[in-house]
Amino acid sequence: MPAAKATLEIEIRPAWPYRLPRGSGGDGVAYVRGGVVIRLVRCEGEFLAVAAWQRRSGEVRMRATPAAVAVDPAMRDEAQPRGSRTALERALERVRFALAVDDDLSAFHTAFRRDPLLGPAISARPWHRPRRRPLAWEALAWAVTKQLIDSPRAAAIQRRMVRRWGEAAASPFASGVVLRDVPSAAAIADRAPAELAAVDLSAGRALALIAAAREVAAGRVDPADAAGDARLRRIRGIGPWTLQCLGLHGRGEPDSLPAGDLAYLKVVGRLASLGRRATVEEVEDFFAAYEPFRGLAGSFVVAHYHRLVGHGPPLRRAA
């Protein structure tokens, strides 16, 4: 991979078995090709492209470099010099967090390696990590878009939002590739509900997302700080599941379990032999024994046992 001007590169030796994600996530943001993950991130008023790849020996290398934004240049903050050391370091930090390169799961493994349910899941996929977002705002926004709908439909909504209101830049790492960013809180705060409805977001979720975006854009809530959850919870349409997704995917909280997620309702219904989808309360009871790693345990269980959902009769909804 050719070097570029104003770049910063680091090498990380993961503390636990690790593999870079192979999929892009479906929202049109991450670019994954040939073992290299590339992501556009806004940090310190600048847009940076970050590339990550893994050596055969296991080390992960990451490189950050400025990216020239091609869409909505008026939204850029020109106060910071392009390629500032602060912005480069911040971009690497955020993508490093999103890729969970530094996670050490030894305590989790020690506690549950002999567990009849979780032990096989950890042994089969020791490199598994819950998918995270570089910025907590992204996790919050995407959780709202996923409420009460299946993942393919949610991903289609997210792609439309990214193309309409996200920034775009030519990749400095891959010729001919356009990188896109999740729309900022400020960009969503300026939208009318009808605009979000036009990308297939329901009226209720559109209002909830705009209200949350305005809280974040105005600085009244920092999604990266759990202290703001109570204020978000007061927004109609934002409940425990949305905040649990924010905790797990936006802040990396290992005990944050999105118990209302359809995947959890289905897999617990099958594993507990309920003959139907589990209720939220039943999912929470099922994973209670794995505290303080309930979110991490749930992610491993869904990754390992999700094929069970496709076997046997369809799981009806809980009464």
C-alpha cells in the first residue's frame, strides 16, 4: 500500500486472538477488499481516511491520512490544518476502537470457557467481537433506524441516508473508490421528518432520530457518555433497546445486552426450547448469569448458534 503525505501509521499486537472483519456491515460506509478495511472518519474538524490490515504474524497495521471531501464542502471546518497530528491520532484511535483490536477477552474466557453454552462459542470463534462504530453518534443513529425491522431493510435505509446526507471522499488508498461517512448529527438535525420518511424510515423513528440528533448537535448530549442516556430516554421512540445498542456498539460496554433484538428473541427461543420467540424478559433472564459480560456473551451466542434459528418450525411471536 503506497504511503501518502501527512500520514500516521501504527502497529498493534492484539492481546487476544483477532481477525479483521471481512464484511462491510451493509451500510455502505466501510470498504473491505483484499484483507484491507478502509473507513472515512471526521475528527477534529477534518476528514481522514483510515486503512487497517493484518500481517501474517498477527499484528494489525493502521494508517491515517487526510481525505478530500467531495460532497457538501460547506460543512467542513477549515479551522484545523489538514493532516494535523491531533486529527490523525484521533482518527486512528476511533477506528482502533471500532475494530476492537485492543480487546483482551482473557477474563471473559476464564470465567466461561467451561460453560456448556458459551464455552463452545468462545472456542469456535475466539476472534469474534461485537461490531462497533468509530463514533458513538453512529451507533445511536443506526440503532434508531433498526428499530422493529429486519437487518436487510435497515441496511437499505442506512445506505440511502449515507448517500443523501453523508460526506464523500476519494480514497487515498484505493484508486477509483469513493468513501462515504455516516451523516453527522448536525446534518440529521436539519432534516424534515418527510425527508427521512422518503428513505423508508417510519414517521415515529424519523421524529426520534431528528430529536436525538438535535440533542447531540446542540451539545446537550454526548452519546459516548452514559450520563446522557437519561436525556435521550425522554425522547419518544428511544427506549432501553436503543440505549443498549448504543452501549454495546458505540461505547464498547461488555455488559450492555440489546435484549429486544430480533436475533436474540429467536435464538433464545430455540436454545430454551420455548417453541416460540422469547420475550425481552426471557432473554434478559437467559443471559443474567453472564454478568458483567452479558452483551459480549449475547454476541458470541448469536454468532455461534444463529443457524439453529433456521432449523425446525418457524418461531411464532410471544403472546
